[in-house]
Amino acid sequence: MTYHFFPSADQSVAKVLQEQIEKHQAEEKELIKRRKELEAAGVKLPASEKSVIAPGFNPKETPEMFVSKIA
């Protein structure tokens, strides 16, 4: 069995999701940087929990519903 994936003509959903992923990654890097600065200054912080790739995402929603919620 072979699968072939082709890009959709409408890339608006993919574009919005990619922007949100990049924004989240940048925020994560900033938080890691801040955490290291605080720990270097002697502040004790609780262990961080594993992050979620798309906060607020409900697998039962369609991609369009998710995009309209975050847009």
C-alpha cells in the first residue's frame, strides 16, 4: 500500500498553524532563558512540566474550528 500526500490548494490552515507553532517555540525558548537566569541568581523554581504543542487543541474539533478559535 502506498500513500501520496499532495498540498491542498488552500494553505491558510497550514499557514496559521505554522505561525502558532513558531510563536510557541519562541516563547518556550524565552521561558527557558528566563528560568536559567533566575536559577543562576539563586532562585529555586519548581520542576517544569512537559509543554503542550498546541494549547487549547481539542482532537474532536476540525482544523478549521481550531484555527478560528486561535485566530
